[in-house]
Amino acid sequence: MDEQPHKHLPIIDKPMREPELLIKKQLPQFDMPIDFLVYDDIRADLLKFYASFPCKIYACVICYVARGSIKATVNLWEYQVKQNDYVVLMPGSFIQIKEVSDDVQVCFAGYSSQFLDKVNFWKIISPLMVNVFKKPIFSLTEDLGQIYHEFFSLMTKCSVFDNVFNSSDIAQSALTFMISTLHNAIAQGLVEIDNKPTTREQTIVSEFLQLAFENYHEEHKISFYAHEANLTLSHFCNVIRKTTGYTPQEIIMSMIIMDAQTQLKGTSTTVSRIAASLGFNTPTTFNRYFRKYTGMTPQEYRCSNTK
């Protein structure tokens, strides 16, 4: 991106038990200004704040749902997240919260993109990559869920003693713990996952989605993705449409529009710079594209209360 977004997670200096205290601060929309942030009591008021528009995250976010439920979209797919679910959101993910139950309580841990670069995040996450890419929501047993709940609570208490527990080594150890223990729990059958064998078509879709998230802001032509998959354009389009219910162009369009909406609502970046960051040669072309799929111009969307 040409310009870094403004809004970040708040730095929590001491445990806060009322969500309105968080709402008064700037909220997490893109990345975090500190390496690591943890909190064990995020409630409905804070989550509902994010139902207004999609958000692209550059941090790694790991959550445990201690109570209640959330309906959310992650990378184009809609999920119902419930009590005892464990959520792993990769950097680069698009998220949008659709519905939140009033009784929800979520434990949260987030790692900034700069920190992830320093600790070789992709090596840490590698044991879970396939599982997370298929579905970032993991259903835990009640006993295992309680252990994770206690772990998040302990980390939240430790965060008060900044000079004792705030170090890159400790933050990396916590991340490795959360990833490795989930991987081990899956291996032991303590986590509900989709064990269906991956078909050739599913592999093509997975590779396309990964490639699309890396290149949609530069490559809009489907022929590029078909070439990278070593498939003819017609066969590639048929596989994607048959497996996902969407055409490749619709998927690319969704990524572009979500990114544009995120920048329009969450930053003060000019429309012309947003257009350039998304691979459009001129703002006029971008305006036409955005209006075609949303029914309004980028500036109209920025000024609207549209959810």
C-alpha cells in the first residue's frame, strides 16, 4: 500500500473489564503498533463496532470464544463461530463481523506484522498451514477450551507487568505455544476438523485463493492465474466455479472491493492513491469499477453509513 492506515489496537496498560473503555480508544483495523497484545474479555460492544465494513488485517490474530457466538466472513467465506471455538486469522486476511450475540466473550491475542517478520512466522505456522487455509475455525472440546481460556487470562494478567513479561522472546514463545498445542490437539483428535481428503479441484482452488490474495492488487486478469495453475483458461474457470460457486473474476472482484472499502472507511488515503494501490491506471477506471459492483462511487461510499 502507498500509505499506512492510521487506526491501530490500543496499548492496554492494565486489565480492563468494561468494553466501553476499549471503544473510547482507537481500535484494531489493520495492524498493531506494538509487537504483542493480549486481552481475555472482549465483549459484544467492541465486536459490533467492526460490523460496519470489511477489514484487512496485517497482524496474526488468535482468538478463543469463551461464550456466545459470532457470524463473520473470513476471506469470502461465512462462518458461525460458537463457544469453545479457536480462531486463527493469518496476516493478509479479510474479515467482517456480521452478527454478535449479546453474551459473547472472546479472548484475543494479536501479533504485529513487523514482529511476525522478525520471528519467521511462516515457519512457526507451517504445521497448521493446511488446516488454517481450509478453515480458520477449530472446535475444541470443553476441557481443552477451558485450558486455553485460562492461558489467555494468565497472559492478560502478565501483561500488566510490562517490564517483566514484555519481551520478544516471551511473545514468540506464547505464539509458538498457541500454534503447537493446537497442532498437537488436532493430532490427538481433540479438535473438530474436516478430514475429507483434498481433491485435485480443491487443491486448485486453494492455490488460486493463495495466489489471488498475494496478487489481486496487481493482477486482475484471470488468464494470469490460469497460467500459474498450468491450466487452460476454460478448464481453470470451470473448476473454480464448480468448486466454490463463484467465478474467478467474482472472487478477484470481491477482494478488490473489500480492500477498497477497507481503505475508504478506515483511512484518509485519497481515492487516486487507493486506485493506484489496487492496480488501476486511473482513478476514473477505479471509480467506474467500484460503482459497477457497489452502486455508488468511492467517495459516496466513504461518506455513507453503509454497512
